[in-house]
Amino acid sequence: MKNIVLALLTCLTSLPLWAQSDATTGSTNFDVERARLAQERKAADARFATEQAACYRKFAVEDCLHESRRRRRVATDDIKRQEASMNDFERKRRAAAELDKLEQQKADQRAQDAQAKRDEALKSQQDREKRAADHAASRAQTASEAAQRQRQFDDKQRAHAEEQAKAAQRRADAPAARAEYEQRLQKAEEHRAELGKRNAARTKPRSAPLPTPGEPPASAPAPAAPAPVVR
């Protein structure tokens, strides 16, 4: 890039002074410059033709023609030099513009690559944070389930221990309960026997009253009639 800039500056020194200021700003119209140089070449040719015609009217024709050709050559050489400088400047300016375009493309690509790397790093960070959060949530869920299973196991163990204690208490209380049960049965039996005696005493027939003195004894009941004989 520095070499191209130096070449452009060198090329500027070969341009006319009035064109150098325009060239430094990059606003030189090369079509106008070429048209100007074409007009100058046309004018130089016209002058050369006029001078040649005048030379043939002089005594020293060859010297006049030689001097005319020299002036024409100087004029055309200057025009060619300006055209070559302008063409070289235009070519180098296009090369510089192309190089600037390439540099800008590289800068844009570097910016895109840097942004892509930042996006990738951000995504990687987000993925790591998500994996860490998921792992923490999984650990919390596992711990919660383990705690729940432990509570369930403890509840079962406690219920089993209580049931064992109740069974042991029932076994310990069984002799006393049996004795109490048999005692209740005995009392119930005694109570039924007592009730039976009382009921038997209430339903026993009373004895006939003693006869009054001087009153004949009650007649005995008539004997029962014999049963008929079935033939």
C-alpha cells in the first residue's frame, strides 16, 4: 500500500500543476484531460503543417523543416508524457482503489470472524451455564427423591416398630386378658345360675291350706275313667 502511494505521488509530479491539485483529491476527470491532450496534438499537427508550408517558401528549407519537426517532436513528446503519466496514475489509482476494496473486504471479514467468535463464545458460555443449571436441577431432584424415599422408609420403619410394639404389648397383656375373660365368664355363669334359682323359686306351686277345725276334709278327686278299648 505504501509503495502504491509513493508511486501515485511520483506520478503527480509528472502531471501539469493545474491537474495535480485535482489528482490529489481524486477528482481528476481523465476523459477531459485526454480530450485536452488530443486538442493539443491536433493543434501541434496544424502548426507543423503551417510551418512546413512556410518553410518551402524560405531559402533554407531543410533547416526550417528540421526546426519545425523538432518543435513538433517536443510538443508531441510532452503530450505523450502527460498521457503516459495520466494513464499510469489512473492505473495505479485503480490498483489502490482495488487494494482498498480488498483491505476493506478483509477488514469486514475480520470483523465478521470476530463477531462469529464472540457469538460462538457466548453460545458456548450459555450452553455451559445451561448444562450447569440442568446438572444442579438434576442433583436437586435426585436429592429430593432420595429424601422422599428416606422419609417413606423411615415412616415404614416407624409403623413397623409401632406394630411390633403393639404386638408385644398384646402378647404381654394376653395372660391378664385371658384371666379377666375367664373371670367374666365365671361371673356370667354364676349370674345365670343365680337367675335360674330365682326363677325356679318364683314358679314352685304353693301347698294346700290346712283345714279349718270341724270342717270335713276336701273330697278326694274322682278317679279317672278308663280309656276306651280300640277294637
